Amino acid sequence: MKKESLEWKVGLFVFLALVSLTMLVVRAGDFYLKPGYSIRLVFNHVQGIDKGSPVKLAGVNVGELTSISAVRNEIGETKVETVARIHQGVYIENDAEVRINSTGMLGEKYVEILPGTAGSQTASEGSVLVGMPPVGMEKITESGSRLLDKLQVTADSINSVVTDPEFKSSVKNTFSKASNTFGHAEVVAKNLMEATEDIKDAAKSARIILARLRDGEGTVGRLLKEDVIAKDLEAFVKEIKEHPWKLLKRE
């Protein structure tokens, strides 16, 4: 009786252990129970991904990584080979772009797959896809290199122009000519102001004389009482007022 009781207890213990182990396996890797296929993804650097990291196709979760290992290829190069379990019904072209990405600056790392050419052959069990360099590292390196190249070219161009003897001589001549031009302009402006004052004085004197002549003052004034002479003189004064530069002496 005691022997049967002991066997029953041992059997129950083994049964519970198997159930627990089964539940653990299911929780740790329930993808094995789902229909699908496995493909190998080869990278130069995995940049923080690990077993269990998600695999996304065009942003949609389509599987996860089941293993990661360092291997040597046929020519002796060290690569990182990962195995991804892909859900059934998901088609990935053999020329699809595979890279490692993250959900943010410090977000979760995942394997990103961008669809390949429509109609091309699709991956199946055991297919191998070569991953691209990590997107962040590649873009930063490429952008930084281009920026440095542009800065270097700009600096060289400025330096070559500034240190060119012809450029220095041209700048010096330009400033010299500008100084002379400003000097001539000042002289011309002064002469114009003086000429304007002379014209104003001449016009004022002509108006006074004309007024006196109209009043008949003096012999000439009496002569100008004649309409013809008065009109001629008036026309003369009008001409001087409209075209004062005719009074200027030409050098």
C-alpha cells in the first residue's frame, strides 16, 4: 500500500514538472508553435539587438530573432549571423533591404525589412539575406563626411582668393578709385552750390532792374515804355529763369 502511494506521488510530481516545463517553453518561444519559416540574416555589426528582438516588415511585426552567433564566412571574415522566425503568410523578397533600426534615440532595437522588388523571388526556409550597416551609424558617417568635404572646399576657395596677389592689388585699386571718386564728387557738389547761388543773385538783380524799367526810371526806362522793348526784355528774363545754366561760364 505504501509502495503504491509513493509511486503515485512520484508520478504526480513528474507530471507537474512536465506541465511546468511545457508552459515555460511555450511562454519563452511560442513562435515555434506557430506555422512559419526561418531565414538567416547576416550582418557586419548587430548594434544592440539580441535574441527575441522583433522583426518588422515595412513597420509591421512579422517575427522575431531566435538566435545570434558570430561566424566566419568563406573568405575568413567575421560576421554576425542571426536566425529570424517569420510568420506564415509573410512574403519577403530576396532583394529586400535588411537593417537594424530603433524606435527612438534610446528605444528598442529591432530588425527592419524594407520590401524588395515586386514580383521577384521570395525567401523561404533557410534563405540567407545580407543586412545593411546600422541606419544611424551609416547616415551619421555619410552626412558628416559630406559636410566636412564641403567645409574643406569652401575654406580652400576662400584662402586661395584672399591670398591671391591679383585679388589684393584689385582691392587696393578699388579703394583708391573710390576715394578719388568721392573727392571729385565733393568738388563738383561745391561748384554746383556756388553756381546756384550766382544764378539766384542774377535772377534777383534782373527782377529788380526789370521792375525799375517798367516804372520808367532813367533814360533806358523811358525807352522801355515802348511795348516791343519791354516784351523782349521780359522774354529774356524768362529764358534766364528757365535755363539759368546759360549764365555759367564754360571753361
